[in-house]
Amino acid sequence: MRGRAAALAFLLLLLLPMAGGAAPPEAPSLQVSGAVEQGALLRGTAPPGAVALTLDGEPLPLDPERRFLFGLDRDRTGTVLLVARLAGGGTLERRLDVRPRPWRIEHIAMARPAGGPTEAFLRLREGELARIAAARARDTGAKGWLQTFRWPAVGRISGRFGAQRVYRGQPAAFHAGVDIAAGAGATVVAPADAVVVLAGPPAFSLEGNLVVLDHGMGLNSAFLHLATSAVVVGQRVRQGQPIGTVGMSGRATGPHLHWAMRWREARIDPAPLAGPMPR
């Protein structure tokens, strides 16, 4: 009997942790959501105790809930490395492999059109690009980056992000936004909460009437070829608020909206963020 009692007691000791013992704590991790591919925007959350975060060695800000954001350029290849520094002095790493996308490439069996820009145009363009870069560099503290984005206009998608022509082996600049054939005069709205960091006049030589919105955390949207602008620099706009109308100002062959997005210097495809085009 004593042997049987001892065996029963031993069995109960084995079962107790399974029945009532606390589950072991989960190891801290860097949570990232979104497709890890060229032209993508990804969101994430750092683990409790994280006091700083870097992306490929560059600081990546965290909001009070430890949320963060980063983009992958259209031409990004290889891997990216996230490193969180913890309050106790340790670090936590996560390496992500960037998946290439099958961009639409059109090979043209002819040389690029002869003749380049004049010196006068290059001087003009240099000033325009500096103005756009300064606007995009502004940090307004906007919170739109936390929202689910919506389409700024409704219509047929007439130009896809990333498409490119190659003239006898010489690649031209790729299409750095998405074109929406919404019709002349159609209303353009803010795809997410933002602060206006650039708005005309004057119009730009290529972009025409241009509005740039800062969504926060280094993310911004640009809206090109507008017929009219309904906002001014420094104005806070809410998601869905009108910011202008569709036109064909600047270098455009017909009325449409060109919507371009950047995270810092990374050129981002807006279409996956907005989802299916409304009917």
C-alpha cells in the first residue's frame, strides 16, 4: 500500500503543473504587419521595455504605444534589419527579406527621344525640387499614418506604380505613383488625416498645381496636376476632406490625378494601402 500511495503522489506532482500551473511567459518580439516587398509600407509594434528602435542602423521613432512605421523603396532588394534596444540593456533583432515585385517593364526598340532639357529649365527645376524636398522633410506630428487609407478620388486606374520603359537597354524613370482617371473637376480628398506642407501657387513645371500632405512619422502624399487647390500650407485636414479638384496642369496629356507617396526617401505604392477602388 505504501508503494502504491507513493506512486500516486508522484503522479499528482507530475499533473499539477499541467492542470493549474501558469503558462511560461512569451518571449518579447518585434511585431511587423504588411507584405515585406518592394514599394510596401509596413507597420509594427515594439515589445514592452523597448526604449529605442533602428532600421538598418538608422533611428526609427516609436509612438507612446511603441508603434512604428517604415517603407521599402520600389527598388529595394536584400534584407532589412530592425533592432530594438531594451530598458535592461539588451537588444532584440528581426531581419526581413524583401520580396521583389514583377513590375511592368516595356522594352522599346528605339533610342530615347533626342534633345534634352534646356539650361534654363534645369535651373528652374532645381529650385522646384528643392522646394518639394523641403516640404517633404517637415515633421508636423500628424497621426494619419495610423489610419486605414482611402482613395483620394474615384475612377479608373490609368497608370500603375512601378511601371517603366526601357529604350534600347536604357531605362527611363519609372512611374512613381498611381494615376486615377476620375474626370476633370472631380473632387480630390485627403486619404488620411494630415497637415498641408505644400500647396500652390505657383504651379510647378511638371507637377502643375501640387498639394503635399504630411501624415506623420515620415510618410507623405503628393497630388499632382490639380485644376484647383482648396487648402493652404499649415492647415490640418481630416480623412475625406476636400483638398482640390482633378485637372491636367503641368505635364499631363489629359485630366487625371497622380497620387504619389513617400516614406522618407522610399517611394511607396499607394494602391495596396487604399485597397480595392470603390465603384
